[in-house]
Amino acid sequence: MPAFQYKAIDNKTGQETKNTVNGITKEELYKMLKKNGLTPIEIQQALEVTAGAKAPVKRHRSSEEILKDLSPEQVKLIYKSNSNTHKVDKNMTAQSKKIAKNKGRGKKITTRDIIIFTQNFLLLKKADFNNIHALETVISTTENANFKSILEDILAGIESGENMYTTMEYYSSIFPVIYVNMIKVGELSGSLVNALEQAMDYLENADALTKKVKKIVMPNVIQFVGMLALLLIGTIFVIPSIQDVFDSMGSKDSLPWITKWFADFLKSATHWWFYPVILILAAIGGVIAYIRTPQGRYQWHLFKYKAPIFGPLIYAVDFSRVMKSVSLNIKNGMRVQQALEVSKNVAKNNVMLSIIESSINNCFIGKSWVEPFEESGFGSSMSTEMLKVGMQTDLPMMMDKMLEFVEADIDVILQRIMKVLPEVSYILVGTVLIFFVVVVLVPCIQLYMGGFMFSTDYMS
């Protein structure tokens, strides 16, 4: 009976545990983990380890001992192979140096660069170009030096017999995980054109979503930061000048008490600035250190899905990415269980990984794979109901309709955020503006109006 390696989260402490279990099926292991209060994130088959048996100790033979057992023809083949290997290593080293050199001086690789590459590569594939010819053509028209070097590296991998996705996986900071996964499925299943079309849709939708979020957030942040900067600059530079004018004129008028208080506060803050900075940095460092622990990472991922404003949006985006990958895999002939196994690499959230692992286990024990997504309570009930209907009718077609619904749901969530964020921004900016008027503008008006508007003698 095969052994299984598992990774799970303790439901009480949130700590991540890893272990290998032998002599048990995957279904039994899943039930055992659930019974012990553990939420499985990943369960993979490992080599069987017999209880009480010791692994054989391998003695590494020297090169002289190996050569003694070989014929002269085999020795020549080995030296020839080593020579070719050194040539490849030399070329790869030169390619790596070229990429590093271009990274230092070239343009940043953007999502737009990847979209243009995918679009051009797709057009050439539809024109019956092979991968090598298509890549050579795309490279010749690529202007970004950094991206051009990476495409040349991918081309070198294809010429050496590797798949495109194999080299793309080394550039995970450039190519999104789901993008590489789509290319991988397309190459392995022989439907690269279909995979490229879906990859194009994914990139364009992701780019549009990013632009929408930036359009919502950035103006409000800039407005708030601008008002805060005006308040600080006015208090630090303008207020002392007004007080000097009062003193030089021998006026009995003085600055409002709130202006004096805020000026004294800033003066103390500039004198003892290192204390709050140290406290803030220590707090940030503590939070980051906690998030890097298994328990903290799980709690952080859970908080992302439960966050008041952005939580539903984050889950909807993650769910959409996973389901797009599952849909692509099913259309290419995979079973649901196999499609989920491949697609879980797309998810980077431990909570989503846990849901997917539970879904895979349900496939083993004959239960609905949709049930864990429904029981999580994060997503819309309509999406899970559509998946249930698809299991009884046409799953690929229903998944396409479900993804359209999820995309529309994401737009609705964004519209809600667009309504909420301005209100929050107006409250913050309004508070800062009122404080700015009281602290800075009132003394300015008092100075230029001769002080009679605020003089107690005038009022009497």
C-alpha cells in the first residue's frame, strides 16, 4: 500500500504540520486528519516505507570504479556527452549573464508586454507556425531588452527538447502561475492554441481588474496625502512666521490654543522622532515575523477572505482563477479530480488550498467536489449551485456560464467598493481639512484682517 505525505493546519493553534503516513489509503488519511482536528492542505503519494525496515545505504562509487566496468566505446560516449554538457552550460551561463545585464539597464517587464507576446504568438500558431519559428519571429519584434532575453532563454529550452512552460516556471516573477499552468496544460494535451486563447483572456481580465482597483484607490490616497502634507507644512513653516509678525508688531493677539498645541506637538515629534519610528518599525517587524510562521500565514490568509471591504473581492478573484484552470483542464480531457490536482498550484492562499484538498478528497470518497466550496461560506451560493447543475448536465458549458457570473459578481463588488471608498476618503479628507482650517487658515485670516475679527476688545 502506498505511503502519503501530508501538510495540514491545526484548527486550534493554526500551526502547519508535515508528516508521512504508511499503510493507509488517502481517504482514510483524510478522515484521520479531520478527526484529529487538522485541516489538510496537501496530500501527495510518497514512496512506501515498511515499518521497521531500514533504507539501504548506498555507497557512492568512485569515477575510477565506474570506468573499469565500461567498454572503451562507452567511455568515449561519456566524454562526448560531458563535452556537450559543458557547451550547454557555457551557453546558459552566457544567456544568464545577458539577462542579468539587461535587467540592470532595460525596461521593466509589464503585463502589457506579456499580453502582446501572447497575442503575437497565438496569431503565429494559428498560421501553423511551429513553436521555434513562432518564437523566433516574436523575438525579432520584441523591443523590451529584458523580455527579449527571457524569450531567447525559452527558445533555447525548446531547441534543447524542453517545453515552453518548463522555462517559464523559472521566471515565476514575470509569468503568473495560472498563465504558466495554462501553457503547461495546452502543451501536454496538444491544444496550445486553445490554451493561449484562454491565457489571453486571463491576462486581459487581470489587467483590467488591476486598473479598476488602482482607479478607485489612488485618487483617494493622493488626495488624503496631499491634505496631510499641507497641514504639516503649514504648521511647521507658516505658523511660526505668523507668531513672529504678532511679536514684532507688539500685538496682544496670540495664536489659537489648538494651533499652539499642534505646533508644540510637531516640535516634540521632530525632536523625539526616533521613538515613534522605532515603535512603528518594531510593530511592523513583529507582524511580518508572525505572518511568516505557519500559524500566522494561515491566519493572515483567512483574514484576507474575511476582510470587510476587500475580502469578498480577494476570494472571488482567487476562486475565479482556480475555476478557470479547472475548466481548461476539463475541456482538455481531464477528470475533475485530476483537474483539481493540477489547478491547486494556481492558489497561493492556504485557505483556498485547504478547500481544494477537501474537494479532491470528496472525489475519492464519492461525495460532491462542490461541497467544500459551498461549506466555506466565502463565495456566492449561485456559483456553487451552477456547478452542481453542471455535474448533472454539461459541466464545461456550465462552468463557462459560472465564470461569467463570477466576473459579473467581481464587477458588482468593485462598484460597491467604489461607493464605499469615496465615503471613507471624504471623512478622512474632511477631518484633515477642518483641522487645517482651524490650525493654519484661522491664524492667517487673523493676521491679514488685523486681528479685529478675533479680538475680544472688538467683540465687546
